[in-house]
Amino acid sequence: MPRVSQAHLDARRQQIVDAARARFAGHGFAHTSMADIIAESGLSNGAVYRYFASRDEIVIAVCEQGTEALPRALTAEAVAGFLEHVRSRARDTDHAKLVAQIYAEAAVSPQLAAVVQRQLAAMRAAIAELVPDSRRPQARQIAEGVVALCVSYSQQLAVRGDLDPAPFTAALMAIIKG
């Protein structure tokens, strides 16, 4: 019997995660069962359970892949581009709704909260590295504010729908420039 390649195994696992992401974004965690994820994936029960023992494991896998691309610089253009990227993902894939679901679930799941906390810490560290030299002593506080406002923008998109990123860009630049 031929062995299945690692690439094939990885593709099947990703197929399940993608199906779960779509289902969670559209219906929420509370209204998504393993049966829903299995149906969305188009795979058999056995195939899905080969990779994940529970829905909670799938939630963790979805969250672990959810790191948002950050701006490459802390300029008005880069920040505006980043927020536009967040906006388009919210519009095109319901990503903001998925993130809102993840945060809500993390509030009651210590395992998921640990994943989210690691991701937020990595985001803050990456932003702190981008802080201009003139503001380096405040890098930690600036990074905290930038990440908090970016998360807030995503949450606002999830609840309010499509929002102009311009006021958020202005607020972020005020934090960055001081």
C-alpha cells in the first residue's frame, strides 16, 4: 500500500482548518459542531478525526494560523495600508467576525487565551521594533497602544460592518508620533 506524502497530510489538515474558519466566521463557535465542520470540509468523519480529536483542537489550530500581517513601517502610508488590508479581509472573508469569536472564546478557554496572548505579545514586540529612534524610550507603550487600537478596529468591523480606516489611521499616527 503506498504511503501518503506529508504534503498530502498537510493539505488535508489545512482543508479542515479552512472549512472550520469559514464555518466559525459565518456561524460562530457556539453554532458550529464537529458535524458542521466535517460537512463543510467535504471529508469523512474518520479523515477529520485523524487530525483533530475535538472541535476545541480545531479552534486552537484556526487561532494559531490567525496572525495578522503588520505594517512594515510606522508611517501614515504603511499604517493606512495595513488597516485597509484588515478592512478588505473583514469584507471578503469575514475575518473580523472570526477574530471576534476567537477573543470571546479566549475569555473562557485558558488554552485559547494562551495562544491569543502569545500572538498579541508577538505583535507588540514587532511594533516596538518599528518605533522610530526618537521615540525609542516609549516603544513599549507605543506598541501597546498601536496593537490595542488595531484590535479595536477589527472588533469594530465585526460589529459595525465596513468602516473607513482614516480616523483609525489618524489616531494611530498620533500615538506613534506622540
